[in-house]
Amino acid sequence: MILLACFLIIFAIGYSRLFEPQPVDKRSIKTLAGIGNHTAILNRVINAIFLQNALKNGSIFMNDVIADTVGVPNGSLFDSIDEVSVRRPINLIKTMELLSNQSTITLDEAMHTLNGRAMGNGSTVSFAEIEEVNSSTLHTQIRSIATIIRDLQRDLTKLTSPKSSMTAGEASSFLPALVSFPTSLKQLKIIHGEVSAVGDSLYRLRLFLLEMECLKASFKSLEPSVTLFGSWLNSSNNKATKTQLDAFKNLFSPINSVFSPSQVLIGLPNKSKDLEMLAKDFENKWLKEMLNKGFSLDELKVALQPVCNISSELASVEEGWTKPKKMLYFEIVEQTLMTIRNVDKLNPTRLLQSFSQANANFTQLDPAAKFGASETDKLKNLINSTTALEDVRNDLSFLLNSIFTDLNETEANSYFSEHANLNDKDKVEQLRNSPLTNKYRQMFDSANGRIQELESKLDKFRDFHSAVLKFKPFVDGVIHVSTSIDSMTKAVANYVNVLKLFSPYTADQLKEIEQLGAILLLARKKLIKSLILDLDIKKDVRHAEGANRLKSFSSAREITFQLAFSQKTLALYQRPDLHQLINNFVNNGTKLAQKIETLSTIEKQSIGSGWNNFFSIGPLMVTLSSEIKTLASRISNEKVDFKSFGNSLSILDKIKVPSLDFAMMLSTLDNLKSTDIGQSPEIVDTENCLQQLLDLQYAAMRRNGTLLITDAQVFFKQFFKKPSDSDSYRLW
């Protein structure tokens, strides 16, 4: 155990140091940046050659170019795009935004009350306890007990007076009255129980009326959403709409460009801007030296003029398809589809029907509809002003629990037995001197004062009780509601839970929702127009001087892809935050993998296998970060020729890049959002890291195959060959 602990400490220290900021070799980084810049320049030229050749021979069409401009695998993904098909999903999204604005925040307090009922903590309503009390009888009983208390208090005062004139006969009458008082006390307890039962019934009635108020407010607040939700259900259940949303997601997917082998502009990542930059590239000193030993590249510039001219066509469509905007559109569509999936799990049609039925039932049963709002208010005011009842209950409680709490029946019987059989002279004397006599006197002095107060309040209690009894028909209506309020409450709670699944779109997303349809239709329009552009560019190529000589560059496509992979790899490796990004990815990914282990077997099967091997991938990513840090110091690019250039790029092959299935990993992350750990911050953090590390795929792909840089040298030598040049030159 000690050795293991030491190992873990050493590993932790080493791991933390790996991601500590390291001294920067500015000269090496400058060399790395220079090679990246030269790779981009050369690839723009070679991609332009490949593109023009392919457009001329018909192996690709402008349809493919437009598709690649907007970052989709092929133009056929736009086949389903038209005015009607675009409008349906956008209307659905707008409806979802309106539903998200059907704020349930104002319902939170009401729902808290209703949820308490749903959990079995609701109030039960009954009028029986109120009806069972006869306030007149209760009035008579209390006055009778009050008389007994007054008589006993009088006798005790007389008995304990220094000049007592109590006779033996009076003492003999006093003793049975005292010993029988517990019977009166029991009667007082019964009365207290009846009054308390009335109070408790009114309290439950008050709570239930509050629950009814909350339920009524909930129905009223949620009513505007019913039409919206019904409309949304019709749209979301429409198979064509869901299919269209899936099509949108595919079109805006951030990983389309990485996984498509049919890219035709991979060496022109900035699309039209890169084509426009070619004019300046032909004047670049390094490029002149590479391609034509420092001489002019005008011949090549003229030959490539047709493909350079399509930049304006690309510029008009690519504005709405920038990476940030595509990501924004993708997030809108993904959020929409996820909401549909989550809502569908709850059987929304049934829940909406249950809510509507509950609303109708409540409206029909609500006593206020029958008796009027004024009657409701009167009852509420009455049961909220229970002072008359509380005063009686409090006085009874004080008598029982404070004054008579020490009145022991056994003790009273002993007191009686001890004095009842004494002769007349001794009886009065011993009663006067008994400690219990003084105790009883104090007890009944207090009781007499309190019960007089109680008597003075009985008329108000009787009036209050009579007033409550008049509302029996209304309360019966309330009781009728109570038999079905639980099901109505459940229907409301379920409906509110569905509405809470509609997360609001961000301000940026809202600005772009309408634009989303416009850019889709524009791209579709350009794709249709591309049929005419195909004819135009072929005509331009036929008339461009030197264009025919470009067709001998048969490996231009392969070299374009190889250089593009190298260019993207170099750009990624130069990111100043790359090592921190890898560190975050490893940390968050590991935590996420651990949380995935806690999921049920069914959930694990449903999310996919994108995260199964992360525990083995993590250490490989750490090694990758370490190797990248030493890369810049190993690259040298002093000579300007193809061989030196190829050697510089071959250094990238020494970096071991882990094989990551980004598509599967992103799909798993997407599926995880619908599981028990769907709200875990690691999902969002890992997804952000993964999106920024997508170009690692290019680093892995560039290792496949041999760099065909020699083919490029041969082509450019032949292209710029003068008639006087020797044909016997042989390439190294």
C-alpha cells in the first residue's frame, strides 16, 4: 500500500508538470508557423488545379463545389429543401419558443402546494364535525360546569378563611362535590375535543380552498398554452417535419466536413477568400522559388483564371454558412430534436387530454360557478376570522392543561376518604389544615376566573358556528370537488412538467431562427443554378491559355488532401491553448466515463459505445501532448525545394495520434443528455473540448499513404519547362 501511494503521488506530480507552461522557443515556433503558411499557399494552388481539372472532365460538378462551400457531404442533402418543407420546422421551432415563454415560474408557489397534495400531503374536507356540534347544548354544558366550579371555589374560600363559619354539614356536602368534579372535567374535555374538531375542520377547509385557488389559478395560467401545445403536438408528430429536422441537423452538423471524403475545397478552407488570395500567391517569392526557380508564375495564373472566377459565386452563398453560424443553427435544431424526444417519452397527447379533461371537470364542479364568487369570498372571510372559536378553544385548553393539570382523581378520592368519616368538629378543622385544601382553593380560584371569561365568549362562538352552518350547501360542493381533486392535481403537475421541458432559445439563436430558412433556400437556389455554372466554367477552361496543360497533374487531388491534412495538423499543433485543451478533455472525459459506469445496463446500451475505451485513450492523449511540445524544435526548413519541404512535413509522422471515433463519441454525448446524468457539467465541457479537437482526425489521416510531393515537383517542372530545357533531367 505504501509503494502504491508513493507511485500515485509521483504520477500526480508528473502529470501536473506535464501541463505546466513550458519555456517558449520563439525561433522554433516561427519555423513551424512558416511551414504552415507555405503549406497553405502551395495547397491553394494545387487545389485550384485539381478543382479546375475535375470541373472540366466532369468528375465533379459545381453542385459539389457549392455543397462543399456550405460544408455538407453532397448536394443531395438539399433535395428535400423547399419553401414549404423549410417553413414547417421553423414554425415548429417558433411554437416551441412560445411554449418556453409560457412561464411556469409564476406557478411555482401554486405547484408547490399542489405537489404536496400529489405526494399525499393534501387536505381532506369534512363538514360532519362541524354539524355534530350543538352550540346551544355546548353553551348549557359549560354554564353548568361553571356553576360547579363557582360553588367549589366558594366552599374552599369559606373553608380556608381564618374566620371560617363553615358548618360540618356544609363540609360534608363539599367533599362529594369535589370528589365528583373529575366527571365534570371529563365533560369539559369532550367539549374541548368537539370545539377543536370544528377548528381543525375549518383549518382543513381553509387549506383545501387554497388548494382549489391554486388549481384554478393554474388552469387559468396554463390555458393559453393548450392551443400552442396542441399545435406543436400536431407538428412534432408529423413524420415529414421530424424528417426535415433530421435533414437540417445533417446539413448543419459540425463534423460533416471532417468525415466527407468528397471534399473538393479542402485545400481552400476559406473558400472564396482563398480563391481570391491566389492572385497574390502567384507573386509570392517563396512560391515562385518552389514552382519555377524564382521566375514568374503568370502562365499558371492565366491557366487557373476560370476556377478563380467562381469565387464570387461561392462568396454569395458562404456568408450564412460560416462555422460559428453553422454551429448556432446546429444547436437550434439539436435542441429542438432533443426536446421532441424528451417530450415524446412522457406520452404528451395523453397528458394534454388529461389536463383538458381536468380543466373541464374543475369548471363544472367549482362551487363558485354555482353559488357565485361573493359566496366564496364570504366563506373565506368567515373561516379566516375564527377568533370566536379560538378564544373558546384556548380557554378550554387553559383550564384543562394549565389549571386542572394537577387535579388527580386518586388524590381527590383519598382526600374524601380521609375526611368523610370524621366527626363534625374534627372534619372542618382537619379540612382547613390539609395542604390539599389550599392547593384546591388556588386551583379553583384560577378556574373560576377563567371560566367566567369563557362564559362571556360563548355567545360569539354560537353566532360564529351558526354562520358556518349556513354554508353547508357550498361546503358540500367543495367536498364533491375533493373527491376528484387528486386526479386533477396530478393532471396539472404532469402538464407543467411537460412544459418545463421546453427550454428557451438564446438571444443569438432567436435572431437566427428566421435566417435559418433563408440560408437553406439560398443554398438550394445556388445548387439549382450550378447546372448553368457547369457549362460556363467548361467553356472558360476551353478558352483559357495553358489550362489544357494542367490535366497532366493526375495526382493533384491526392496531394491536395495530404497537404490539407498537414496544414490543419500544423494549425492545431500551434494553438496556444492546445495542451490545456487536451488536459481538460482528459480530466472531463475521465470523470464522464466514471459517471457512465453508474448508469443502468439499459441506459448504457442506449447511449452507444463512443466512450467505452476512454480509460485507455486518456494516457495516449497525455503522451500526444508531450510529443507535440517537442515538435517545433525538430523542424527545419532552410532550403526552398520540394525535397526539403517534404522532409519538414514528414516530421509530423513521428507524432503518435490516438485513434478517436469522433462521430461515435459526439453521438454518445448527445444520447447521454437524455439519461440520468444528462445535466452533468462534464457532458457540456467534454463536448466543447471534443469539438475543438476535431482536427486531430486530420493528424491521424495524414499518416495514411506516402506524401506524393515528388509528383508535384515533376508536374511544375514540366509546366514551366522552356523549349530549350533539357529533357534528360532526372528527379532525385
